[in-house]
Amino acid sequence: MNRRVAFPFLTLSESAVEASAWEISLDSVEWSAAGEFLPHWDSASDIRIRRTMRLNLELAASDLGIPVDRLALSASVRIGTGQGRLPRLILARTRRDLRSGDTSWEFEQIIEGHRPSMILDLQTEILLADVPAEFSALSPVHPGNRLWSENVRVRLEGEEPRFPIETADLAQMLGGGIAGAAPWHLHWSPGDWTRDFHGAVRLYLNEKSGEVLQRIEDEDPATIQFLLADVMSQICERLLADPEAGTMMDTAEPGSLGAQAATWLRKAWPGKDASFIRSVLESRPCVFRSTMLALAEPGVPE
């Protein structure tokens, strides 16, 4: 999520959390800092990851407006994988309580080589563990409130097209009308299918849709599925409307807008050409949309 999203409660400052950089080792041979790309990996190589965290409990209590002896926090690590801005499959979730006298966590885990796909998504969070007995007016009070988070994504293979996401006042952006009440808006211009996918597409979340924003922040599976299905349907439908769709699906450069649309369509209809898929869209649009919705389901194999 974009940092413009405001939390309705106090959160931890960066100085309250000491987190080392992620380190990665292939087959337990040598540790190195996790970069944007992990070279020399294949499905036969197990991946070992580690990092160390330490919470400054006194500073955390000051940040949150909760007495230090009433503060109960926990740290969480989620490991995901799969192509896309959000992980398509969660490989592991681990949680550890952070309390007075035990505020450090040396996290280490092995990921079997056959499980990851395209991207390794490493999310670290610090959450409120219990309802505090004493708190200020702006303190977090619900267990599970997210107080600090960090996301690191390591590309394992290929090029992963991603697009920016940010919040905006859609009523103002779209010049009024009912469209301004939509929960999100995909900004893109059909036609130039050779453009880099990352630069061609931008998703705006309506800052007035507080409930939807919270669901996306909480990574609610159904909300994410509906959002991604809308993005995929818009782009794929426009590609199929182009008379040269078949040629573009075969010749699009990796990482381009056309290549991403072709990837989605081939996953949805393996072995079928553009003419066949276009006929589905034109004669059975309900089936086309249902297929896109199913393809967007988190956890669908790559």
C-alpha cells in the first residue's frame, strides 16, 4: 500500500524497530544480502532465508501511547510467491510474541525449491497482541492492528510486470459523475501494446472508500480477487478487440502490456488462439468474465 494511506491509530516509528536486511542462501552454501533478483536459482535448489529483529519496547510504548507494562506486541513473517503485485500463494506464516525481556527474534526458514514461483514475497509485520488495559485516545486497541510493516520482493526468474498503486479522490480525478464513487479506477490507455507494463498501468484506490481500503490493506482474498479480475478483464478485453490480437499475442516483447495480456489469456484458455477466445468474449461474455474471476483467485497455480 502507498504510504498516503492513513491509519486511524498511532503506529510505530522506524526507530522503534531494528530489523536487519534479509539474507538468502541457496542449498545452505553461502549467505548473501537479498537483492531484487536471486541468480542461479532453480527448482532443485532449496532457499534458506533469515533476518534478525529487535523491538525497543520503551520507545514503542511512547509511540503508541500505551504504558510499557501494558503493551503486548507480536512479530509476524509471511512468505508468499507467484507472479503479480500480490503473492498468489502463501508458503508460510510465522508469529512470535515480543514482550518485556524477550524483544528479539532471529528468524530463519528453509523453503523447498519446488514450492516458489517467479517471486519470493517477504512481509514482516509488528501487530498488537492483546487489548491494553491502559491507552490514550489514539492508541491501537484491537488485537491484530498492524503497527509496522515491511515488504521485500525477490525475483527468482523472468521479468515480473507490476503496476503502481496509490490512493486518490476519484470524484475530483474523474471530474464528477457516478464514476467518482467507484472503489478503484484503473488508469491506462489501450492501443500501444508495446509499452512497458509497469509504466502503462496505474491503479488508483478511492480514498473515500474506507472499508475497501481496509480490506485491501488486510489483504482480504475476495476483495483482492475482484480487484485483480477487473484489471485483467479490462486489459484482455481491449486486446481481443484489436484486429491484430493474434499477431500481438505471438510477438509481444516480454514485460510489455501486450505480453502480460497474452499471458493471462493463455493461462485462462490453454492451447486456444485469439480467434477462439474472442468468440467466447463476444458470444458468452458471462463465461469470459467468470474465467477472469477464477484466474484471479489467490492461490491459483501459475
